[in-house]
Amino acid sequence: MTPIAQAGGTPYLEVHHRVPLAENGEDTVENAFAICPNCHRKAHDGQAPFVIYDSRSLSQGRLASFLIG
């Protein structure tokens, strides 16, 4: 569960684009992932980079990851 919750306790996540929309990235599921608001701010503020694991790749028998930030 995300550490950020909406009223009523529903988890709150934001969408981050691997290739930013401002850099002609597509607004597609393949170019986006859900991330907690705290990590999203860190990614855009250029704070220490961190790794995102792409769970969609698990269904293909591999674990993909990439660095953001």
C-alpha cells in the first residue's frame, strides 16, 4: 500500500512517464507507470536516482528495471 491515501483510506498514486510528454513521449500505458507522490516529486526534482521495477515483465519470465531521477 502506498504511504499516501485519499480521504477514506484509498491509496493515491500518480502517473510518471518514462519519456516525458514534453520530450515527445507518448501518453500510453507502455510509457507510463504508477508511482507514489513522494517518489514522483523526487523524480522531477532531480533528487537521488532510484530504480523502478516493471512488474509487467514478470509475466514474460523476466524482471525489467530502469533508473529514473
